[in-house]
Amino acid sequence: MTLQNHRAPAAVPQHHRSPVEASSILGAAHVAIVVQGPDGQIVHCNADAERVLGLSREQMLGRDSLDPRWGAITADGATLPGDRHPGPVALRTGEAQLGVTMGIRLPNGKRRWLLVDSDVFEAPGLGTCAVSSFMDITERRRLEAWQALTLTLLDEMGRRAPLESLLLRLVGFVEAQLAGARCSMQLLSEDRRRMQTSLSPSLPSAYVAALEGLEISPTVGSCGAAASLGKTFIVPDVYNHPNWAPYLFLAEAHGFRACWSEPVFDDAGRPMGTFAVYYDEVREPEPDDLLLLRQSASLASLVIQRASAHEDLMLAAALFEQGTESVVVTDAGHRIVRVNRSFERLTGFASEEVIGRRPPDLHAASPLATQGRSIEEDAETEGQWQGELLLRRKDGAVVPVWLSVVALHGPDGHISHYLRTAVDLRETKAQAERIRQLAFFDPLTRLPNRALVTDRLRQALVSAERRRQPLAVLFIDLNRFKEVNDTLGHDIGDGVLAAVARRFATVVRPDDTLGRLGGDEFIVIADGASEPEATLCAERLMEALAEPIVVQDHPFALGASVGIAMYPGDGQAPEELMKHADIAMYRAKSAGGGFRLYQPEMSSGLGERVALARDLRYALMRGDALSLHFQPQFELATGRLSGAEALIRWNHPTLGPISPASFIPLAEERSMMLEVGEWVLRAACRQLAAWKAQGRALPGRLAINVSAQQLDAPDALARARRTMEAHGIGADEIEMELTESALMRNIDHALAVMRELRDAGIALAIDDFGTGYSSLAYLKRFPVDRLKIDMSFVRDMLSDQNDYAIVGSIVGMARPLRLATVAEGVEHAGQAEALRELGCTHAQGYLFGRPVPAAEFAERWLPLSPLTPSQ
């Protein structure tokens, strides 16, 4: 199915920041969550979804459930039909889809199994959206598969199946778990000196035959070394390992490149053979690959040792008692004959208390299976059953479990027993309840969040219209709160917000709705309030902050700016009233605080600015309207390209290109520079990686602007490192530019962060040098590499002696401090020559090249390496 582009609307109003206020809700949930818009395309996800689904946020946005790249399959391995995907089904029917088991294919080719819950909700302005939570049940499926395999091997051993067929079944099972792998089992001779038997369902018989009789030694391939050394032996590339040099002709002839081998020991610790995994490509094992390899060898050991003795009971006991899941075995008549310790822990019943009873006696409520049949009837006719039910513990408590029932057949082919496996779902249920709470309440203040406030406002408007009564919406923004976060950090800031919420709650009327929209923005819905009552409410809210708020012995003198919109005069829809109250609040804030009633003329200009800020936030979330341009930097002494600067550009879907001079101050005002800076760093690293993949090397470093808000982030270095490592970019490829004003705002903090960045190998530059107010005493303390001379001095330096003197002073000051200098805005050859004579080392500007898109920059300045294959 072809994916459609999910384009941002022309203007995203206040209520569209995200379908479920993702930053405060989805990020805090610790459960994988994906939100799909009305068209089925993903519009938001949280970090746990990125981890569980194996994709970055950018890779998921815009995908829909039917994208074939998911490789979605049903629980039995068949392709999942389009009409059974839980998200689209919930969107189509309006009904929650709970407990849907499905498999997806990760980018690395591995399969991950998920238990999916999908439900719908109304996102103002977007319409009906679906929110889906994913529980990773891959490990559970793996355990169930291992359990079923072990029971199958036990069953076949009871039927006197040959050892070779048992091992081939085990090897085939492992191949099915490892996509693209070919596996084999090697048995040693009685004297344990050579390979005697090799078994594989997929390796060529000629290769299998070549292994037989091969002597084991630390220097013989992978299997010979594993058996000889008695430990795992991993060869990611057999073409480049001394152990494989004598056997390369075998690898080349039979088309494999990697070989991992695990020794198989008997109970006395003596080697009996090896279990090997082959790949057709160079490959290192991941942790779960190694776990599977070692489990396979362990199970092979059990099979080899027990097959001849037919010690079925010992194997069954190990399976029962070592399992972490509750297991019950019933006879053909569904009477309990055995339970394991996990069952006793889960239910509180001792084994002797349930032997002979029927499992439904322990069910708080036993659901019907299919077509009105019971679980037992379905297991008899279908051979299996799985689903959710409630178990009643001995103490009377009820436990939700996921139950799987499998029929076991005896030697005569008839059902002899049933295996019932139960997984405790209490924690999963608790997480689901936490998600529901997080969907409607702000986790910090426990006040209703945007979703719940909007829903209550909608209901209040219906009531107000029916009763013909007024209604007021008050939008509150805290004054001077940003200073709290900037000076003392977000922990203190969170404490202040919680205290503000408690004070506001004491002054609003009992029937009013007080909510938090995010950040330092609050809202009150005053149902039935007239204009005088609304202004009285605003005055009480401001008076609530008259006394300083004290958090951890720090007093904070805050204030509030309040905007008021009245129904019906200022709007009759929730989004219209909230927007107008927001505009009135900004008018109050620009006047220094207090409250303002909305007036239509307020929407002129300010409304567009508010809308533009929200469009920018949406653009950052989607990323498709933003891009980077690159401007070259040159070494003045040699004329060689010495690096480049990355500059953000925004092409608004309806307004066209918007200058950074317009939207960067807007982002700073709205505290969005952390998101802007992180987007720039991700895009820059992605582009550097793309150029390297093309064989185009950028000389020097790529300069990236860093804002004061990024510098203030408590984990600034960790954030940068994660981004760079994710794209394979080294610290020596990046230069971070910081302005004087950002550095001087909190000098000690700035110094600490800069030292961390410098110690990590990232070069630092002071941007727009000369326009701020740093002194030489501070400059010598900053661990920077370069000073960038602001273009305002360079522009007129040939005609204005003052500018010429300033440039000369900056260069002269930088030289003894061993700092390079970069002149910005160089447009004429005369300027470049004068700068070179003054001792300035680098320059950028229109004389050398304008900022251009990545492709044009690469074509002009980054020729292909002669070693790069022709495209």
C-alpha cells in the first residue's frame, strides 16, 4: 500500500499541539504508545514505542498500519489482513480492540510479537484518533515456543523417536527463530576427539559430510575450537579469521560468511558436541542471539542424555519447576494431575489442594471460547485455546491472566493431556490504568489536562446554550517562571508549578474546572460566570500569587497574566474560546501582567504570531517543512575550504519561506529552542552521515548553533552524544557555536557544560563576538577554539575606522589566547584581504558562497572521493 503524505495544516491552533499532549503524557507512560490520526497515519509516538517497534520517531510519523514494511502477521504466522489491524478497526468501528496478538518485522529482520490494545478518542481539530498501546510479548512467545518444543521432544522420546530426528527438530526450530540463519548440530566421537555426526536441515549435504571426522582443536574452525576450548566461539567473518584459513574453500563453496558455535556438555561437564549457527553475511551475535544459542545447546544436552534412557519424568519436572509461568497439566477429562510451583505462588493453592479438581473451579469468570463452546470444548475440537480470564486465588482475590491451553497426544494419536499456561497480567492491567489516568490528568499537578479540559468545556457549552447562561474561559500564564527553570533547574520548577496549582485550587469556585495545559499555562472554565464574576475570578487567581512561593527553602515571587473570553460573545466553540482567551492573555503579558478581556481587535497580528508559533511546534514534530542550508567556511591564508555552518530554514506550507530572523526569536519566546536545537543536530548528523556514505568528505567541522535553552538543559552533553552516536558521527566532526549573551547569563553553569563538551572532543566557538558583554577575564576562562567576528563589524570595516579597529582588536586579542577567528558576512575581496592582513584566520560570507541546500553544497564543494565506486 502506498503511504500518503500527512501534511501539517496551514495553522495549528492551541488545541492542536498534539492529539494527547504527547510530551507530558506519552513520554511519562513507560508503555509503548502510538497515536493514529483519522486517516490511520501515525501522528505521534513515545520513546517506548521507538524502542519496541525498532524505529525512530521520524521513521514512524506518516506510516499507517497497512504499510507492508511492518510485515504484520497473526498469532499463527499468517499475514495479518488489513481489516484486522486493531488501530484501523477501532477507527472504523469506534470500538476498543483489546488483547490483539500480532507480529511485526523489525528493521534488522527479526520478528517481535506484540499484545495490542487500541481505543479511540476525539482530538479537537483532528477528529477521531486511535491510541494503541503495545506490550512486548516476544519473550513470552519465545518461552511458550520453547515449552511447546520441549513437550514435543518429550512426547517423541516417549514414542522412541530416533535421536537424530529429535536433534533435527531442535535445529529446525532454532532456524525458524533466527531469520536467515542455517544451523547444525555436531556430535563428537566416543573419545571426544573428532566430529562424528553432523545434522542440519538446511546446510548442503556436501558440507555436512566434510565436517565428519574433523579433529577438534582450538585452531580448527568455530566448532572445533568451541568443543576444544569448552566455550562459545564467535567468528563474525570467516574470511578474516585464522581458524578458517584452511577451510575457506568450504565457506566459499557453500555460501556462508559467519559462524558461531556453542559447546554441548553432559552433566559431568564433558563436551558431547557443538551447536552452530551460520549466516551468509558478516554478522556479530546480539545478546538475544547468544541466549538462544546457549539455550539450544542446553536443550540439546538434555535430549542427547535423556533420549536413550527415556527419562521423560525428569525432563518434565525440570520444565515444570524451572518455569516462571504458572503451568497446569490435566488429563483427557480435564482433571488436574499436576501443577508447578509458579502456579502455587500465583494462586496460593498447594498442589495437593487442586489435584483432581477441574480448572474452571478456579476461574472467577470463565469466558466462552468460540461459537458458544467452553474453553475445554474448544481445546478438544481445535487442539488449543488462548485468551484472558480471571483466576480466583485461595484468599479470594482475583488475578487477571493470559491463558494458553494446548492438547497433548499420546502414542496412539489420541489426546492424553492438556497443558495450561497462565501469565499474570496484573502489572499489565496496572499500566493500562496508569495510561488512562495519564490520558486525562496532568501527572505533575493532578489537574485535568488539555484533553479533559476541552471535553469539559464542550459539555459546559452545551449546558450553557440549553440554560441560556454565560460562561467564561480564563487562560493563565505565570510571570517570571522561566527564571526559576533557568536558574535552579526543572526539579525546583516542577515543585513551584505544583504549589501554584494548589494555590489556584483554593480560590476557584467548587463547580469551576481548573486545569493545566502544559508548561506554566493554566486554565479555568467558570460555568455560568458573568463578566464581573470572571474578572473577580482573575483577581483572585492573581492574589493567590501575592505571597512568594517557597520550594526547598527558595522563595519565588511570581505573578500571573490572565486572558478572559466570554461565551457567547467571544466564541461559541471550545477551540474559539480557548484561542481568544490565549490572545487576551498575551495582550496582558505584553502589558506587564494583570488580566485582559478579549476584544476582537486583539486578534490582529498577535493571533497570527500565536498561530505561527504553533505551526513551528508542529513542523518540529513532523520535520518535513524544515531543512538545513549549508554555508562554506574558508581558510584565508590558503583559500581552502575549512568547514561549513548549518543553518535552519522553514518553508511554511501556506506562507512559504519564513526567515530565521522571524521564527528563531519566536521559538526563544515560547521556550522551543531545545526542540529546535535538537532537530538541527539530528538533521546535521544525518546529512554528514549521508555525505560520508556517498564518498564526499567535509574538510574540518560542521558548525551548529547552540541556544541558551539547550545550554541550560541538565543533560546537554548526553543528548548531543546520543544523537551523534545514533548517526555514527564523531565528536571531531562537530563544532558548536554559542553566543556571548547565552554564556554570560549563567557563567558557572555555562563553564561546566562547555568543559564537558570540550572534554568530549567537541569544538566550541563564540558566535557574534563583539555584540555581547563578555570581558577578557571571562573570555580566557571559556574553553573555546574560535571567535566568530560579527558581520556588523565586517560589513563597513573598509569605510569605518571604528569597525576596522574593533575587528583588529578582536583578532589581536584572540592570537595570544591561541584562538582562531572567523569573520562573518565577508562580501568583497577587499574585506577578505584586509582580514588576512590583520591576522584573521577564517571567513565565511557571500564572497565565498551563500547558504544552499545540502545537494547543491555537496555538488559545489564536496567532490566525490576517487576511491568511491561510480554510481
